[in-house]
Amino acid sequence: MQTVSYSFYTNVKRLKDPKYEPVHIQYSDDLSGYGYNLEKDTNQIILYFGGSRYIAYNSVGYFGGVFDMPFLSADHYGSQNSKGRISLKSMKQTAEDLYDWSIQQYPGRKITVMGHSYGTGIATYLASVRDCDNLIIMSGYRDLSDLYNKFIPVFWGPTKLFITENIHLSKYAQNVQCDTYVIGSKADITLGAQLQQKIHEQIEGSELKIFEAVHHIDYLNDPEVIDYINEIMK
């Protein structure tokens, strides 16, 4: 399953007609990605971690202009134009290196770390090891068994040990110091509202927001969700 998950980043093609034109960013010799609104003179930036198939180009192409501030995303080492080998370790390093580049490029800005679906785990990891102002978890999971069981429902109890390089969002969240928001929807049949309630209960001090009719891939296409997040970042 891990190999399949990684293939959703390594073998994905770029959007042919992006809604927002992604701007290429070479974060380092080995780390590549895209951004939007790079010159916006605001007091905040967004570091975005998309779910499966949402490589940096596609994440920015779909959502880069939704918020009126710099929106940054990186392709994990070993995927797309980023060099190396993709693994849990290199995904964590991707997040840290994106953050470190961003604070150099945008000193003094508030930082909102935002993740969706598969990307929520690495977003939460980043917020646990770096200083951030907000962590936004959209349709998250406690660990990868929550996600994998939607496709092959066999990872229960001791069988979770068979998940190699598991991403333990709930464990990372225990070290997050910034304001944390868990967003779900009753119409999300992939990682549903009840699961988001459980995640919220495991993250002390977090805020839970459940929408009525947002489907799994549509959170940042929904005006109510966008308005809610804009209120968070005021």
C-alpha cells in the first residue's frame, strides 16, 4: 500500500488547464515546487500539503489563488522534479526544508500549515517540529490505517504493524503548539465526519468544524470552507 501511495505523487501528471498559473520555485538544488501570489504583501503565508495526486503543481493550480497571500507547496524528494528517493523520512525532510526556505524568503510572516487528506499527516508533522501560527487539517486521519481501510479493510489492531512507514498524525499532534483546526464534512465518504470528531478529541485544544455537504476533494472549492479558513487567518 505504501508503494501505491507514493505513486500518487511520483507518477501523477500535471494539470493541463490550471485555474491559477503555478510559479516554479527551486527551493534548493534538490527540492522543487510551485507557488502563487508570491509577491503579495501580506502578513501571512500558507504552506500546503495536498493529498494523493495533488503534487505541488496541481495543488497550486487548483487552489493557489483561493487565499490572498503567498501559497507554497513542494514536491516530496523523489517525486516530480525533486531529487532523491521518496520515503517517510524524505517526506518529513521536504516539509522542514520548505518551511526553512519560507521563513528566509518571508521573514516575520505568520505561517499557516494546511493539509488535506494524505497530506494532513506531513502537515501535522511539520507543525510539531517548527513554529507555526495555525495548523489546518482538512479530512485527516489518525494514522494511515484509517485511510487504507477505506480501500482494503484489513488493517485493524495488530495488523496495523504491517503498514510500513506509517504516518502517525495523532502522535505528531501531541507536540503541536499552534492553534489547530480539524475540518470535515458529513458528505465526505472517504475520511468522514465521525473520524474528524475522533481526531479532534485526540488533539487537546483543537477546534472542530463539520460542514454539511462538502465532498472529499472539494474543501477548498467550497465558499463556506474558504470563509471559515479566512476567519482563522485574520
